[in-house]
Amino acid sequence: MSARVSARIGGISESATLAVDAKAKALKAAGRPVIGFGAGEPDFPTPEPIVQAAIEAAADPRNHRYTPAAGLPELREAIAAKTKRDSGYDVEASQVIVTNGGKHAVYQTCATLLDPGDEVILPAPYWTTYPEAIALAGGVAVPVVTDETQDYLVTPQQLEAARTPRTKALMFVSPSNPTGAVYPREQVEAIGRWAVEHGIWVITDEIYEHLVYDGVKAESMPVVVPELADTCVVINGVAKTYAMTGWRVGWMISPKDVTKAAADLQSHLSSNVANVSQRAALAAVSGPLDAVHVMHEAFDRRRRTIVDMLAAIPGIEVPTPKGAFYVYPSVKGLLGKEIRGVKAETSSDLAALILEHAEVAVVPGEAFGTPGYFRLSYALGDADLATGLTRMGDLLREAK
């Protein structure tokens, strides 16, 4: 008897970050005062001018019909202009495809580039969706582990050690989810030149480009290494910068032959992204960054708070992140110690213990390819952040 679910789909793991967020919300709905550090989702409302643009778009009959699968022409133009403005990458609108969020862009890029057995080098810790998208496309993820001693930044030497004749691409993200690491320009250049030298594609996720701190800059690899442009796909979207996670608008920017192939795929896979969302995204990328600066100030304040409070807990080591809105502390110093009669041997066990006894939800490092760590998002209110960390700290100080 054949299986009811295909092996390809049956092998997919649920998104760990969304699973933790859903569990936290379910417990909260049941009356427990759970505070969730799981979801990478700004707690701010979408800025009012963007919402207003969507309201007006919903009333316009033009948006009640099919539109080009690759995106509204004016939005593709605006994304090209925004890309030039924000990162210095000069691209044409014909290189842009508007997707149903960043996840769709990641999957569609993998599906367009990879043949069965092609290897993709994947620096770890990695975002949970990357290996699944690679596998769905028939590719093979090759993790390269980094840790806190190198600020979670992969080196060209590590990449070269992982390269084989089957290596087709490198998945690169800076600022990073889950670590908040930001690659300095010289390291971006070194990695880009390594990729060019060996004819390796780079899929670079720039969705956190505006969320950087302490004077650092998010460098775009095809800008730093222009000769990479013909073997590079840039992924981005409005979700994190403009607090638009639920609007589901992302994009991929690629060489024209890849763009054409990906557009053909999208014409069958999903057709156009919802037009009201596209009109809202048009207002976002065409407008000023004032609201972004307000959110950035709050994230920076919370970043400093969460690092200080975590660093004060014995057994935890936490590098200071330079971007995004995550911290990725090592909790190895707490593993195997007794807390309320239980010894947590893994970071997954410890996360379960914290949820049960401190009513705080965090995502264990197993979800990101590196056990022994937690990812905590600080994209939540200041009061919840302080309360959650205090509860967690009080519990973990009982370790013996």
C-alpha cells in the first residue's frame, strides 16, 4: 500500500520558531501568563500611511483582478529603486520578482537553481526554513558550524573545506537570523571572491538590512564584489523593516535568465501576490524610513537590555548581536545541572523546563543546527521582555 503523504513532503519538519510561538499563544489563551521570545515578528503596527494605501487599494477595482505573476510593474520598479537607494545595488525592474513573503522567495530560488544532488553550503546556526527549502528542491544542505568564539561568522577557509564538486550555492544571511551577527565588509568581500573563484552561486538574504546597531553597516555582497552579480540572488521583503509580517510580500532579485525561469514557476505556483498587499508594499518601499527609525531605536534599547540580563545569569554566555532582533546565547554551562529536580541534558530539554516552570518560551538551538544554544527574539514589548527574562533568570539561578 502506498504512503498517503509523499516522502518529499512527509520529510519536512514543522517550522520550530512558529511551533514555539503557537504553543506560547495557546498556553496564553488557556490562561497561563506565558511570555514568548520565539517569533521573529516586530510588535509594532504597520505604519499608518502603508495601511491607508492598502485601504485605498482595496476599493480600487483594478486590484480585484489578476495582475502579472512576477509582480505589479510599478512595485518592481520601486523595489529596484529602493535597492539602489538602500544598498547601492543597481538592478533593473526586470530582475525583480515579487513573492509571497521571504520564505516563498527562498523556496523559489532553490527550486530554480538546484538539481537533485546539488549541494548548498549552509552556515550554522541557520534559519529553520533554509534546509527545508533546499531539500524540497532536491538539493543537499551542507552545514558549516560557527560558534560564539567567532561571533557566528563563517570564514572562507571553512567554506573551502566544505566545498565539493557538487557544490552549487552558498546560503548567506547578514544580518543573521538566528544570531544577529553582521559580517564586516572585508569578510563579505573575501567570501564573495571565494564564490566567484569557484563558480558558486550565492543566495543572500538581506531582509534585516536596516536593523543594524553600534555603527555597523549591512554590506550587500554583489555591491562589494560586483563580478558576483551574474551568480547571485538577493532575497528581501517588507516584513521586518516595516512591521508587515502578515502582509506577505517579499522579493528575489536575480540575473535575467533566472528571473525568467522563476517567473514561469510562479505563474503556476501562486500567480500574483495579493494586489492589496503589493500596493501596501509599494507605499512602504517608496516612502520615507521615519517609522523604521522609531522601531530601530526601540530594538536597540531592548537589545542592550536582553544582553545585560542574560549575561547576568550564571552558565549563560551571550555575544552582543550587531543586527536583526535576536540574541543567540550559549546555555551549555547549564546542561546537566539540576533545576527543580530535573537535569536538562540538552538545550531542547532546558527550553521545555523553562516553559513549564518559568512560563517563558524560547527556541532551542537544535532548531537552528547547533544544540546547546537558545534563540530569543527581542521584538516584543519592553515590559514583557524584562518580566520574561527575570522569570527565566530566577529559575536558572536555581541550577546546581
